[in-house]
Amino acid sequence: MDLGASRRGVDMGPSALRVADLARRLEALGHDVEADDDVSAALPEVLLHQTSPLPGPVGAFLPSITATCMELARVTADAVMAGAVPVTVGGDHSIAAGSIAGAAVAVAQRGKRLGVIWLDAHGDANTPESSASGNIHGMPLAHLLGHGDPMFAGISAALGGPSPAVLPAHVALVGVRDLDEPERRHLREWGVTTFTMRAIDERGLRAVMQDALAIAGTDTGGVHVSMDLDWLDPVHAPGVGTPVAGGATYREGHLAMEIVADSGRLTSLDVVEVNPVLDTQNRTAELAVQLVLSAFGQRII
């Protein structure tokens, strides 16, 4: 799906990770890959020819994104409840409104809340009212926290899960370096812990990730990691739609995933915003696969 982004191409991200042998390499690591399925999403060319009560991408695309995320939430909830660790491959970051809602539904069956570590150059904390662009991939975290469009924010509740899907006290943003002014205000007002690249520069990635895991893992039933490849520096991950200089290094990316694996708390994982159109020889998809492998226990020795 690329309905949430302003630049086309991230709908081909899942194919790029398949070309990079994600499923086979997970199996080689000793894991059982139980399914490798697609969740259907509409094409923007189709939706743009339909009439909408609201102008711009919110009116044109949000209902379809919500429907896709609802289906993704059902699939994710079923997987987590069955004891699997689902990897949701995007596509733009708006899909996290579905994967995280689904994981929250599953964890709620155990009487727990879900913790979230959001690895991203951006905050994704806009609402339709605050967004200057109207691009919905800049809004999923706000809606998971219960703000914005009621239908998009209510996916977890519609499936019998908690409302909001996640609580601010259980969310940690890591690697942030590009925020809109409304997002700065929202993150402060909502009480979401945000570790910018300055925090990583000053304290080191290890200390920041340990703090993030403490936030997402304390009094929760597990930790969902939502990884936008633009949290890495574009030198290492050029194939993303909204690159921002000064991101995490190749080794910091792997260290973050290795620390998550060591924690034993990983409930579910997103890998989003890989755009093959903007990539070089599938470098970004290849790196994304390597990072997934680190999250699932791959070691140097």
C-alpha cells in the first residue's frame, strides 16, 4: 500500500523484501515461516476517480486505508494469539495503525497492554486537522493513541480490544529528527517519550534502546517494534520516500535489533517505507531483511 505517502513506490516494498529472500533467510535462521500472505489494498488510481466529501488525501484515501488496516489488525491479532510473531512488511507507515491495533487486541486477551518502540525519523503524530500535507503515513501514531479520525483511531476497539490501542506511557520514539510543530506539541501534551538523534549522539544507542525497552516493556504484555527504514541515515538506506540526513548508522540499526532480540519481549514487528523506485540495487530492502534477522536472533558468532 502506498495510499498514505506522497511519493509513489512503497507499495513495491514487500516485493523487494521477497526478492531479498526474507522468508527463506528466516527459515535458515531456524524459524518456521507459517505464512507469507498479502493483505489487499486499493490502488490510488481507482480511488482518485471516486467522489469524496473531503478534499485531498484524507478524503480520498483514509477510508480505504482504514479498511486495509482493519483487515491487517485481524490477521495480526490471530497470529499473536496463535503464538506467532508476525512481521508486517510495507508499504507506507500508515499500516502500523492496523498491525499495532491487532497486536494490542491479542495482548489484551491476556489482560495486558501493548508496548511500542517506534523507530523513525518522523513522529507520525499528526491528525487530519493538524497535518499540513494531509499524508496519512504521518498520522498512525496519533490515531493509535486515540486522536484524530474516530474510525482510523478505533480499529482496536472495533475488534474488541482496548481504546486507545496503546497508552502514551508505553510508547517510545527513537531516532526522531524531523517533526512538524503540531507534532512537537502533540508529543509533549500526550506525554510520549521521544528519543531524538541528539539523545543517541550524547548517550549512545545502547542506553537509549534500554530506556525505550523499559518504557515499552514495563507492565505490558509484549513489545511491538515499528521500524521505518528512514530512521537510518540515507547513506545506508537510500530507498525511502522521506529521507532525512543524520540518522542511525548501519551498525546502530543492527544493535537496536539485537537489543530487542536479547530482551525476549518482541511480540510483533513492522518494516515499512522501503521504496524500490528510489533505491540502488535493492540495497535498502537487503538492509531491511538483515535488520529483521537481527531482531529474530541472528548473531555474528
